[in-house]
Amino acid sequence: MTLMLASVQDRKEAEIVLQAGADIIDLKDPARGALGSADIRHIKDVVAFVAGKRLVSAACGEFSGDPAALRAKVEEIAAAGVDFIKIGFLPSSPIAAGVEALADVAGRKKLIAVLFADHRYEEDVMTSFAKAGFYGIMLDTDDKSKGRLLDHMTPDHIPDFVAEGHRHGLMVGLAGSLEAPDIPRLLPSKPDYLGFRGALCEGMSRNADIDAEATAKIRALIPGEQPAEKSPGVDLNLLAARGYFPGSADEDLGTDQIFVRDFVLPVHIGAYSFEHGKPQKVRFDVTADVLRVTRDPKDMHHIVSYDLIMDGIRAIVGRGHVDLVETLVEQTAAFILENPRVARVVVRAEKLELGPGGVGVQIERKRDSYRSQVPLRVVASTDGGRKGG
């Protein structure tokens, strides 16, 4: 289950997010940067107010390169009684020295190493934190003026980050100016928590006050506890992440169509030897019939986002070489039909570099007939034949 982390400045804001149902209440001073440390008075005040009803975390800033100062700050925050302590590590800092200074503290307190998606790190950076006994890893953004998390790391790469953290036995969190539409795109990666500040504030400004209505909207998009009983093989968290809530779809309301057109990606595809080793452009067109849940859609609960189609295609393409276009379109259709609100999907993929026009495959799949594997329909090429599957 993915938790909601809400970053607050003081007890007043902590009261709002606690009432809204935030799972982790995080202390920071946004005026001091991405991981600005809140005043220790506010940290102690919030810990006393929450009194164990929720988990409490606190940011202690970014490691400046002084191991002794880092350790002193972490010890000060640890003494305030928080559950987690977040420490930012930039690739320009001596990360190994900072990790070494905190190794024994990690045995006593749950430390979260925060990395920044707008910087580049050594490939094995997680290993040092795991070996030192850190409890978790978090991906955030450092310079908030230069984009959100998904501007620096695409959704098809997010699952790799989360999976690597889990392989190291680390709790994994994602943050970075996240907004409501990002939630259904990130939940399928199964992070342990998603962190928010700006999306909870008045006017979406991270330096403004927390707004109760904005916080409630974010909370409602993140699935809570699973029901005690569920159908075998059904991942209710995943379904909820994609906009589905049990019993919400109403067939009497009919369907809407969502579509993605002229979506071109470089794809490693083709059965011929000359098609191996280099990508070629493939154009995707996808239309999905989606069961409606209301006559008056107003927020992310009510829709199935076309972002999920594009994210799914990117993820499938990113897996590596595919011999057949048929394989590509079947995998795409299967991904989209995982969403129980999708009743029918049409997927078309065209290879654009094998002739004067496009060649490819188009398929139609329906929820009730998907298992019967409706025969493929081949798209005729402009030069009169199919090329290279």
C-alpha cells in the first residue's frame, strides 16, 4: 500500500493534514529549500500533538560536506522523537563521508536518504545507504523552479528506481512538486509513499499555507487500506491507482472514448537481422472505450487518463527488442485492459521507416472477449504488402 506524506511547517498545518488523513506528517521549512529544516520547536510541538496517531518525519537539510555538523543536526532531530529523518545528498557532496558519519545513528533511528532527480548520481549510490543501515531512500527534486519529478524522470523509469530500492531492502518514497494527475501515473510503480507540499497549499504555492480542500483532494486519490477480502489475482491498489474504485462504474451511463493519436517513439523492433541493433520510428494510435462513473466529471476520480496509455507504451517499448508488431500491440492492449473500466480498446502500430508509407497492425480487444484472442487485422501498407512483422 502506498502512503501519503504531507509536508507541513507547524502544528496548525499538521492539524489540517491529520484531519484529512495523511499517513506521514513531515516537518520542513519550504523557505529554506527542498529539504529545509523546520525549527526544532515546531518539530517537538507536532510530535507532541500527533502523539503516535500518525508517523512523523522531519527534514534536516542537505549534507553540506561537514560530517560532524550533519551528525549533530541528525541527533538533534532524533531527540525530538520523530519516526523518520530525511537527509538530502547531492552528488557534489562527499556522500561516503556523510554516510559513514551516520552509520551508528542508522542503527538507532530510521534515516531516509533523499536523492534528487535533477542531478545525476553514481549507479551504485543506493548500495552505500543500504549497507550503512539506512531505512529508506527518497527521490525528490532540488531546484523547484526547473520542473517536477516527471520532468526529470519519465514514468517508465520510475518503476526501476522503486524496484532497486526494494531490492536493497529500503523503504522508497517519491516526491518533487507532485500534482493530482501524477498520482495515477506513479501508483502502479508501488512506492511506499508519495510526498506532497505545493499540491496541498493555497494556489499550489509551496510557500503558502496548507489548504484543507486541496489536501482532501490529494488524499482521496491515494488508496487506503485494502478490504479484508478480495478476488484472487486482483490487485485492488493497482486498480484504484488507475482510477477504479469497486462498484463505481455504471454501465447505464455508457462509455466515453479516450485516445492517443500520432504518438511516435523510437522502438527496437523487427524480425529481420538488419532491424536489430538500432531503433526505428513507430507510430501508435490507441482508442479506449471507458465506462463512465458520473455525468459530470470534475476530478481525477472520474476519469481514466490518456497519460496511462502513453506511460504504458513507453514502459513496454523500454523492455527491449520486440520481433513482431503483433507482440507490441497485444502487450499494449493487455496493459490498457488491466483497467476494469476499459470495455474495449483499439491499438494500431505503424513502422514508419520500411517503405513510402506506414506498415503495421491494428487490433481490437474487448473485455469479455479478450481471452478468446480476437484475430489480428493487418493494416495494408501503401506499397502493397507487409514488411518485417
